[in-house]
Amino acid sequence: MKMSSRARLLFACASALVAGALAMPLWRVQLYAPQYPEGLGMTIHAGTVRGATENDLRSINSLNHYIGMKTIEPDAIPELRFIPWIIAALAAGGIGVAALGRRRTAIAWVGAFVVLGLVGIWDFYKWEYSYGHDLDLEHAIIKVPGMTYQPPLIGSKQLLNFTASSWPAIGGACLAAAMVLAIASLMIDRQAPSPVSSRRESRLTEAA
């Protein structure tokens, strides 16, 4: 079944949003404490991790050293080498789907998007778990028995005197919006009457 022109346009817009996410932060983690009233933050991009301001990542790593957490080194995170290519492939595939206009191909693209999104969220959770639980207590200056420091996957959480917040950034919002548009394009075609059924109804009307 061929996609309608409206559905193909929506799919092209979804692909453009996916491509735009490459240049934007996908996720943001923010830390607030009395000694840091303006907060410390880091943003996770498709290919790197950056401080929200110039010195934030350095400050976060210094604080993590006190509690035995590993240093956050973007070059040492293997997933960051693959994510840009995955997102670029999704964007290119979406443009191809919009050009071909085949509904089955569009459904396959949406399915791949969902699977890759779930894998990405799971991998992010695993990354947070590793940094929050695998502590070097032998060299930690601050030791709290039974305490772990995993930030929330989404939302806010109290960690000692810090409030950690984790939310999608603009790039993550673009990916979510792309998924909504892609699903909407499929729903438009699903609700629209097919040409065959329209002609059949027209003949029945004329016969009546």
C-alpha cells in the first residue's frame, strides 16, 4: 500500500527532526546543592558528554572523586562512537521511506526506531548504574555504608546533599516528536479510505 502525500510529508518532517538531534544535546543531568545554588550540569550528545558550562564536567568529576565514583571521560564511553552513526542511519532511512512511500517500509522504520530507542534507554540506565554502584571505596574520602549514587533515569533524586535531576534535552525532544509524527503519518493512511473502496462505494451509490 502506498502512503498518501500528507503521510509522506509527515514522515519527511520526522526524519528531519531525527537528523537535527545529531547537533543537539539528547539528555541533561543537573546537580543542585547549597554550595552550588546555580547547579552543575552535564549534557549528553550523540557523540560526547559535555559540561553544561565550561567547567561543570571538571567540577562533577572532582566531586565524584570524593565518593569513589569513576571519572566521566567521553572518549572512554564506547557507545558514543556508534550513536551518531545510528541516528544518521535512521534519518537517512526515514528520508528513503518518505521518497518510496511504501507503508510496510514505514512500519519497519518505526519498529526499528522503537527498538533502538529502548536499547538506548536501557544502555543509559546501565551506564548510570555502573557509575553509581561501582565505587572505589578504598580511595574514597567520603564513605557512607550502603550508599549508592546512581542518578535517576528520569526525574529527580536526593543523593546526600545534592538533588540530581535527569531529563530529556532538546535533541531527545526532537526524537520523541519524530516518533509522534511517524506514527501520525501511519494513522492518517490507516483512517483514510483506499481508492478501491472509494470507487466501490461510488458505484453502489450510482446504482442506488
